[in-house]
Amino acid sequence: MNAIRKTVRPTVILVAAVLAGSGCLSAGPRTPITPPPDLPRELVKVSLPDYRVEPPDVLLIEAVRAIPKPPYRAEPLDVLFVSLADPAGDPLSGPVSVESDGTVNLGASYGGSVKVVGLTIPEIRALLEDHLEKVVKLKAPRLTVTLAQGRAAQRINGPHLVRQDGTVSLGTYGSVRVSGLTLAEIRQALESHLSAYLEKPEISVDVQGYNSKLFYVIQDGGGVGQTVTRLPVTGNETVLDAISQLNGLSPVASQDRIWVSRPAPVGASPQILPVDWRAITECGDTSTNYQLMPGDRVFVAAYPMVRVDTTMARLFAPIERVLGITSLGTGTAKQIRFFNSFNGSGGGGGFGP
């Protein structure tokens, strides 16, 4: 009896210790959860504050107005708008691209290609008028040439990754720091930076990839580790949305021990929001289906007895191995002694002639 008591008492203490240290919430019997008031939840959501960009967000930047400061010299891939008044043959009016070799193609009716790279717009107009007068034999051609699209917009337009140092690259126009700024502040910073190269630039900015604002779902494995999944915040997720993105609860998850941990500044206590999972899923109760904010941790604890079973298995596994090895050695020794005694007593003589 004393031996049994000595065995049972440590086991009870071990089980109690595991239950006591199994998480923020009590592992006792299920009691009704009183949700904190005035918190955004499924049917009472709030709009998140202005999004502040951080690495590694992806911005979509478009140049609405990107006219280089004069004097602008034509470069390959620029687009010129050329219009000829009173054409003698085919109409000549529309956009013309500067080819990679620095020429513009006016078509067979107007003498083919003319090299314009490195020239200003007035110089291009004078060159084309001279070309039409000498090659095509037009008398005093009146030509209009304007820059329809320069390479400036091509350097700016497109997705831009916010780099680790908090800047975005604008190609030959350098880099601009955008980390911690709202979209309106970023647009102002970009236009201010580009005004050194462009004439009254106008920029449009939007977020293409929301990568810096996250929340986490942590699923306890009951003593065999934890699974942490990070998911991007789009401003509309609830606890149910978070769990659904993981295809539901794990087999060892306790439906009565789920909560949201909302981080707090250093020195302040974090906010713990208990979740009534059964009420959310079985009854459609929205009182604890909280709207998730950036940085929230949705913690799904395992059943306490799963943790106890895992802890006891780890505790007794070495003992079982030692006992198994001892039992195997003892059995082997007995068999060896048996065979030795059997051979020594002449037990094998019965097989002789």
C-alpha cells in the first residue's frame, strides 16, 4: 500500500502542475464568457486608421503627369506626337515612337526614318520640316511636334517594393524614404522629390501588396510544440475568419480554451479576450467573434489531458526503455543458462544410435 501511495502521489502532483501551467486561461470546467464591452466584433466592425507603409509592402506608383524640365532631349523609347498641316498625300498625325536606334519612322510616303535622338523638341521639328522639304519635296511644311510620353513615366510606373531601409527606388531618379508614411504623405514626398527632374509632377500611389501588417494564429500541440501561422490584415478579419483560413481546429484543440491576446506597449499588460467558440459556431453568437487588429495573437490551446498524456509519455519512456532492455537481458541470460545446463546433463544423448 505504501508503495502504491508513493507512486500515485508524484503522478497526481505532476498532473496538477501540468494543468496549472497550461496557458493564460483556466483549465477548469466551462463557464459562460462575459465579453469585454465596446470592442469591434463581427457585426460592429470599425475602419482601421490610415495605412502606414512599412517593409516589405509593395506600392503601385503611376505617373499622371511626368513632363521633363526643358530643354528635353529625345531618348529611345520616347513617344512623340507629330502632326503635319495640309499633307500632300497620306495623313501624318499621331504618336510616333523613337526606336532603339534613335530614329522615328514617318512611313514610306514621307521618306522613312529620321534620326532624332539627343535633339530638343524645336530641333526635331526643324529637322523633320527640312526632311519633308528636301526629301518629299513639300513646300514650306508646317509641322507640330510635342512630347507625348517620355521615359520618365516609364521609369516611375509600376510596382515598387518598400526595401529594408524603408525606401522605394525610382530608377535614375534615385530613392525616396516612405516607411511610416500614409499614402497621402508618400504622394507628397514623391512629387517633391521628382520636382527636381520633372515639370509639376503628379503621382498616384496605392498599396498593391499588404505585407507588413499581420496577425498570428497559434495552435498548441499539447506538449509536442506549437504551430504558428501569420496572416495579412486586410481590415475585415474576425476570429472565425482566422480559424477558417487554417481549415478549422486541430484534432487536439480545446474548443473551450481559445482567446485573443492583444499586444500592449512595454510596461502595460496585454489584453486577453476570451473566445466562446461553441457559441460562435453552434449558435451564431457574435459577442466574442472579435475583429482582429494588426499584431493580434489568436491562441488555440490543446486539451489539458493531451498535455498530461504527452508529459507522462516523455517521463516514463526512458524508464520503459531501461526496463525493456533489462528484461531482454534477463531473458537472454536465462536461456543461455538453460541451454548450458541442458547440454551439461547429457540431455542430448537421446538422439544417438
